[in-house]
Amino acid sequence: DSNDIVEIADYTKNKFAEPNEELFGIAKGKNIIKIHLESFQSFLIDYELHGEEVTPFLNSLVHNKEEGFTYFDNFFHQTEQGKTADAEFILDNSLYGLPQGAAFVTKGNNTYQALPAILNQKQNYTSAILHGDYKSFWNRDEIYKQFGIDYYFDASYYDMSDDNVINYGLKDKPFFKESMPMLEKLNETNKPFYAHLVTLTHHHPYLIDEEEATIPPAETGDNSVDRYFQTARYLDESLEQFFNDLKEAGLYEDSIIFLYGDHYGISENHNRAMSELLDKEITPFESAQLQRVPFLIRIPGVESQGTNHRYSGQIDVMPTLLHLLGIRADDYILFGTDMFSKEHKQFVPFRRGDFITPDYTYVSGTYYDNETGEVIEKVTDEMNEMKQLIEEELRLSDKLVYGDLLRFYTPTEDWKPVDPSIYRYGYDEN
Ligand code: GP9
Ligand code: MN
């Protein structure tokens, strides 16, 4: 009931991390370009196959500080069965996805206080999702309305002719190319915008046309793993092309640009091939470490920190962005904390109750030392308390989502509940 929301709000307000004063509001009113790296795991960064970098462009963003990006190398995905949909859900709400199924599908009609709606109400942002699949996949066309997303440029806005399509939908290169005029139009008529580009080609089973593959497959004999590097390279090339186009269009310098990996691409069913490629046994501890996905962010007027080693997860992205824009995150019910805050909470819960801290990893009842990967025999009180805290956090998030409890929460005096009926998506000729 509505009392539960009080308990939940107490928890998140207590967890809240005060903004970093130097960064609070520094990017207010800037366009935001959010880039989804499908199935991209951090082990690909700087990985060499046949003596070649797999993702030279992303590597250059990580290493060349002049490009302005800060790379978080201890950032983790927190998704479960909802995969892409879970990643989108977590990033735009700072709530956890559900233990089973996808909140996008089963809780698509809930009330939300999502980032697009907040940015619109607070700073008049227009939000857009761009994606080369059709609008009803993952029930996006319903839940986006609850998030207050203004435009959804789905496959119906793109050239979906045979040459342009593979696997789930539009190939990333034509996707980014055709997205440029849409972004330019948004910039002309709806500035500032919050645009989310969701890539697709680097998706299981990692199909690519031979003439578009610019690196040979790996040679483990596990076909989808072997091709994983080829579609990663294709994604990397598509990003380079997109960044050049953004620069040419004058949309690069003055925008917040961030990239994130949505979830693993290689499941535990492929441990044999992975141990060959990484030259180590894939223990439960190593599997947890492999849940790292990249997070890279460029903030206009802020120098690159190079690589930031703080531990964080997808749940932390929304409060981080709010603070960069000068909107206090503690007005809302958010389970993450600002990654740039001195008080940022460096524990990363996974959906099944496992978790990672900077010192140790908890997987299926066992604690491991992060430095050695060895089992920790002597469990401390602090570890037990952390485990309980994480169970509590997940329990409260689930209570909120299952009970649709944001119906009962008024974040700020001027908050207007999102009216889903005012949104319409999809191109149609009439
Ligand atoms: C489909 C795409 C893939 O539109 O986003 O979703 P996934 O299978 O990764 O959850
Ligand atoms: Mn995905």
C-alpha cells in the first residue's frame, strides 16, 4: 500500500550521495547522446585477436584523453532475463529489473518517474529513441509512453531494404547514417534533446556478411563466440563513422555523449571457448568479473579523467546524469548513486543477490578475494551486513515495481504525472 513507498523513499534517501560540487549542473541544457553497445563486454577493450585490436576506435576513446572521454573499467551490467529491456529500464529509472521476465513487458503500464519525463519537466528536454527494430519489440511502444519519451524512431523510419538488414534488424552502419538527419532535425527544433541510439548488429548469434567482416573470426570452434569479434569490430567501425558525422554536424563538442554495454554477449555455456581466448579458467569468480560492460562519458567543459576505477553499475547512471544537469537526485526514488560523488556507494548488486565490491565478490553463497580470485574462508560481519543490505535493496525495488508504487509518490511540488495517452509512435503514411 502507500505506506510502503515511505519505507522505500527512506531507504533511497539514506543511500543518496551528495553531488560533487565541481560537476553539479556543469552540463545543464546540453544535448545528451546516449549510445547503447549491444552485447558488448569490457574484455573486448584492448583485446587483441590474431595480433590485431578488435575495437581500435573504442580503444582510442579509452586511451586518448584529448577525445574527452572518461572510461569506467569497473562498471557492471545488472540485467536478467529482460536483457536489452532490463538495461534500458535500469538506466532510465535507477530501479532494478525484475528477477523473472522483463518489467518492460509485465509492468509496461506502471507509473514511472523516468529520466526523459524529469528532464522534460525540469529543463524542457525532448527525448527520442532511435532503433532499427519495430516498435512493439519488448513492448517498447507501451512503456516508453510511461517514461515520457517524445519520439520513437523505430524501423519504420529507416530504410529496411534487404541489403541494410541482418539478424534482428537494421545494420549499425546504415542505422547511424540515417539517424544523423533525425538528430540534426531535433537539434534545430527541439533543443536540448536526450537521444538514445540502440545498436543491434552485435547481437547473438553475431551474424555478419562476409564482405563486411574486417577481422577474421576467432578459432575456438565455438561459432558464435568466434564471430563475436567480427560483429564487435563492425560496431566499432560504425561508431567511428558516427562520431565523424557528429563532429561534422557540429553535434559533438557541445553534447554529453555516453556509451554503455547492455549485458553479456557470451553466456556461461561458452566457458570452454572463453577460457581458451582469455587464457584462464572461467571459474564462478571469473564469470562474475566478465559481467563488466563499458561505460564511457564525455562531458562538455570537463576534462577526461582517463580511466576511473570506481565500482559502479547501470543503476548509477541516472543519478549521475541528473547531477551533471543540476537536478538533485534525492528528489526522486532512485536506487543508484552519482558515480562522480565523493560519497558514491561502491557496491554493485546483481539481480540474483550476488554482488561485487572493490575488495570482494559474492557468488552463489561464496565470497572471493578480488585480488587473488581465491575463496575467502573467514566471512566477516561486514560481508554479512553487505549481503543483507543488498537483499534489502533488491526487495524494496521489487516491492515498488510489483506494487506500482510510484502512483503514490510525488517527487516535487511541481511534478506532473506522465500522461501516456499523449504519445504516439511509428511512422505511418496517413
Ligand atoms: C531488439 C533488441 C535486442 O529490438 O534490442 O534485444 P535483446 O535480445 O538483446 O534483449
Ligand atoms: Mn541486448
